[in-house]
Amino acid sequence: MYLIGIDAGNTSIKTNLFDTKGKVIASYATSSMRLRPRGKGFEEFDVDALGDSTYESIRETIKQANINPAEIKGVGITSFGNGLVVLDKDGSTIAPGAFSQDYRATDIVEQMIAEGKAAQVNKITKASLFAGQPGPLLRWFKDNEPHVYSKIGTILMFKDYLVYKLTNQFAADANNFGGSNLLNMETLDYSKELMDIFGVPEMYEVLPRLAKKPEEIIGEVTDEAAAKTGLLAGTPVAAGMMDVFASLVGAGATDEGTFTAVAGTWSINLAHTDKMVEGASAIMPYLNSEEYLVGSWSGASGANYEWFTRILGGNAKLEAQERGISYYEVLDELIDLVPIERTKVIYHPFVAQPSLHTEAKANFFNVDQNTTYAEFAYAVAEGVSFVHKYHIDILRNAGIKADKLRLTGGIARSKVWARIFANVLELPIEVVDCEEVGALGAAIVAGVATGVYESYEDAFANAVNVLPAVNPDASTYPLYEARYKEWYTLTEIMKLYWDKKRDNEI
């Protein structure tokens, strides 16, 4: 028996075929294509093209595995939350899709904050408001492209669009929509009042069918989708969830006291609790009705490493070629050589939005003529760990117990980064022996939905292999506490400058 887990991210759409032990049997990735920005703040994609590339990804994975499609018992899909896909009532695309980093609606959000409407949204959704969420984006369409707005027949997150492409069903799940500021978190349902606050009351009537649990089966693969993917018509497709939740499930991080950090494009930090956490980025439905999934995040994690390696990584790339090793191994070696008791360089990891401020940008501080390339590389790693600490402290300060952290995302495979995270957070760091943790989470959901696993606990026992922990070194705590204090102080000072930039005072 096999399960398919699809992780549709900002940079690629990857289909993974898993066996019931969580082993990847085959996988295939296609690029996630960005459209050229048509104005400030636009981060868009071709909806139809990405839908077709998902078909390709599934088809090539099955071909590579060389298995009978009848052995695939279910399909689970996860993708980024927020952003927006709008279709007409017949399911045709009427506008480019918006990634979650799209901030064309920043002025709308700023106005909502000034008018007290953001606080009204928070009262209903228990979450922070930012420009890349569906509500502000819908208002932007209403104000700026009424010819598109008038045709909207349904609104979906990108994951839900892929489910639609496979099943021909307009549906969403409570976790994803809850994490995108579209649900009343007390009723876990849609809210007319919320649509009124966003200024888009008409949109209440076009909201898709809502699955309350990720393991709910939305529909079955249609004949048309089967012909394009190689899947068997009738294969069940689960509702799924936002990629952050899928990473928690794929990491099996459901124990009390276990936090999850996703160090990918965003700095995602998660815990589950029965508390409503003030200051959380989002509060979402969890696996059981007694608890919530709470997250604190910003677009400030692995994107910084990608930027650093692309812009400033020339010498390390040459060395990697000469030595015949991975470029990232060279960077790990350089980072490992930096004596933290002597380095002065501090890095603000704000190359992407949303961030700690709408005008925040990345900065290196304390650079002089003696600063080395290794110190720059180290400062990026440390700065990313600091922004994770910033968000995790919000959750810990709310009284949520933290005994250890499951680290996922691209940099989780680096023992050097894991050690920095352990020392900065003062927590043991655990990593799952799977490079596609989000896709594994989606596959586990499909397995629970179709009875391949009796429960999530059964799935974790069979499919999730946690590697030995990287334990923190208590002797480093004073050094990192002092450096974090400086990093935090610089952040607060820069907010004064960013305020002036936002208000056009400079």
C-alpha cells in the first residue's frame, strides 16, 4: 500500500509517494512559477499553469515508482496558507493567484488598523492581520479590479485549488481557513460579521464547503484528473491542511511540551494548547476539538539564507567546486569556526515580508574592515535563530510548556544550525529522518482518512522516525542571551526609523 503527499510551496510543487513506514518511494518536483510583478507588492502566480504542473508532478512520480495506481490508497495535499485563488462559479480562473508574501493590500491593512477594524478582526479570529491574507486581498480586488471581483464564484487557498483540480469539489479545511483569518475561532465556522469588517460582505455567499477535520475525505479523483495524473479514478482525496500544520503532523510533534519550528521560507513556530494566546500570528483548529494550534511567524527564516547564498556566496561556491563537496557543507564549516564570544556582527533577517514591521529590511550591524565572510555567514544563521526565538518566546510567555523543539525545513539537516538553535532557545532540538516532512504530514492525513492507519498515534508509530536530539550547551547561554538582547534592542531602535519610512517622514 502507498500514500501520496503533495507539498505545494512557494518555490516548487513536489509529489512524494510514501510507503506505510514513511519511506519515500518516488518523488518529482516542478517549479512554482512567479509572474513578473505588475506593481509594488505584487507576488503572483499563474493558477492554471501550476495546476497543470501538479498533474505532471503526480504523473511523473507514479511513472518513476512503476507501481499499480490501485495500490495508492489516498492523496493528501498541503500548501502555503493565506494568499488567494479566485475562480468564477464554473471554476475558471479569473485572475492570477496571490502568494502569501503579496502585500499590495498594505494600505488597506494600515487603514483597518487606524479605524480599529483590525482589532475587530482579531476579536473574531484571535489572529494578527497582514496584507497577504484573503480578506485584505479581496477588498483590494473590490476597490481596484471590480471587473474581477464581480465574477468571483468561489475563493480558495492554493491547496484547495489543487484539491478542486483532482476532485471537482469546491471545498476548504478549517485549519487552513482558520489560519488565514477567515473563521470565527469560537464557532470554527464562517462569519458574516467578519466579511462585513473586511468590506466584502458579498464574499460570504461564495465561501467553499468547509471540512472541520483535515482527515475528512473531500472527494475522489475524477476521470479527467485520472487521465492527466495516472491516478486511479475514485482514489480518495483528503481535505488536508496548511503546510505549517502538515509539518507538525509529519514530525509527529503532538506530545505535550513539544514545539515545532519550520525554518523554511518563513519562520514558523507552533504549539498546541487549550489557551487563546494573545499576540499569536494565528490560532487554528487542531487535531482534537479540545485544543488549538497556535502559531507565531513572519517571512524571516530560510529566505535569508537563500538570499545570502545567491548574492554573497561566490567564494564559498568556488571552494565547494574545488573540494568536490556541497556548497552548504562549506558554509557549515565556516559558521562552525566563528568564536561567538568575539564576533560582533548582528543580522536582522528581514529580506521578506511579512515581517516584524511593514517597512522592515535586512541589515548587518557592527561591520568593520576586519569582519570576515565567515562572520557574515554565522550572523545570518544566528539572526534566523533569533527571529525564531522572538516568536517562540511569545508562545512560552503565554504559559505554553516547552521541553523540546522539532526542527523542520531545509536547514534542519544541518547539525551546525541545529546546535545554534539549541543554544539560542535553550532546548533540545530533534529532527525527523525525512526530508519531506510537510508532504509526509499530508500523506499521514490521507492514511488516517482512508483507514491505512487506525489513528494519528498509529501513523506516528509507523511512519515517523525521530533522530537523536541535539542538546544545548548551557555554557553558551550567557553569550547568546547577551547577543539576543543586542539584536532585540537594535530591532526596537529600527522600528522608530521604519515608522518614519511608513509615514513618509523620511
